[in-house]
Amino acid sequence: MAEEYNLSIPASLAKKIKERIEGTGFDSISSYVTYVLRELLAEDEKENELTKEDEEKIKERLRALGYLD
């Protein structure tokens, strides 16, 4: 089971979030904030992934330096 933490946010921010989620599928401020944070973390992870082209360049450099056959 995942560990849960309670976080506090300023009332003014909570009010803005509550207004933003009206009429959406989000049933709470917590569910919306969780969704937004997951999306941000996923974007960050994607940005840090190497492309196939990057991998090939690295392999070529390592071969040239004698680290790979």
C-alpha cells in the first residue's frame, strides 16, 4: 500500500483550485493536485530520457575510446 502524506496549501490557492475544478471530473482539490503533480513528474522524466540517436552517439564515442567492441 502506498504511503500517504498530508500537505498544506494556502487558502487562496485552494480557492482557485476549487473554482478551476468545478464542472470537471475531479471530486476534490486533492485529486486535482495529485493529477497535476503526476503530469509534471511524467514530463520531467520524459525530458530526461535519451533518444535512440543520443544512445548511438554515446556508443560511438565509447567505441572510439576503446570502451566498447
